Amino acid sequence: MPNREPIPPGLLRLHADARHRLSAWGAPTPDQVRLRAEYLEHLRVHPDALWRSGPPAHLTASLLILDPPAEHVLLTLHAKAQRWFQMGGHIEPTDVDLPHAALREGLEESGLSELTLLPGPVHLDRHTLSGAFGSCREHLDVRYAAVATGDLGATVSAESTDVRWFPVDALPGGADADVAPLVAAALAAMAR
């Protein structure tokens, strides 16, 4: 289905960046290799794959935030989903690249002022969404990790009902099932 308006130029640039970054990423498991191939095919078929007004399935960027000793993770209780997630969301035409989009989302949704991004994505996750998300039906999420390097006092954003630090080995009930694999991937990335 064609879009009603032209794709913003910033998103066309980000589309090329996403293809490049995903092609260069060393996916750590066969499942992640398969997802990377699915993402690249989706990008090949959909030039508007990063646009919120594009296809019902589109790329998003998210950020898992860890404390400096990597003992706690900051999660947000998403207002629409009513589940605990990492910070993240839609890519904006003003984002410089995928890591910038993830970092922007992390800063906006956590209220933290200083985050140090780990290099490269740490995890991919493709998931469907409920009707509460409007025409957006599926996210092909590119997940990054960062360490909070400043004050650890987080604040609730307009998209959340709560934001809280949890031990990495004691995630909250109601955490989305894919948060634990993301935490494991982030910890592995920190250990490299």
C-alpha cells in the first residue's frame, strides 16, 4: 500500500544506515542471524520501513540501561502495553543513525542525563503489537545497551506509568518475555 505523503529525507538516510549496520553486525546466535536476514529483507522491500506512517511492520530502536557494575537494569512500565520493557520506540527523521535513535529514546524515557552506549546492537527482536498501538502492528526492534554514567535517579516519562531499577537476575513479574534474553545479550556485550 503506497504512502499518502513522501518519505522524509532523514528517514531515507537512516534506511541506508540501518542496512549498513545490520549487514556489518556479527549476530551471535543462529536465531539472531535469521532475524538479521529477515530485517535486511524487510528493508530491501520497504524503503519506508523506518517510518511510523510506513508499513504496519517497521524498524524501531531500543536501549537497555545498566548501572555501572552491571548488577541492575532500568525498565519502564509501558503505559499502553502495561508490561516492563527496556526504553525504546520509533525512529525519528532527525535521528543521526540507529545508535542515536536508541540513545535518544533511552534519555527521553529514563530521565537520566548521562549514558555511555556500548558499540553495536546487542540483540534483535521481532514482535507483534496489540490494537492499542493503532496501525503499527509489528516492531522489528534493533536493541542496544548503555551504562548509566551519571546520577541514577530515573524519572517517569509520558509513555510510562513507572520506571525502576531491577537486579539483572530478578526481573519483575510482568516483564516481557524477551527482556531476559536482552539482559543476557547486554551482559555478554559488556564482558567483551
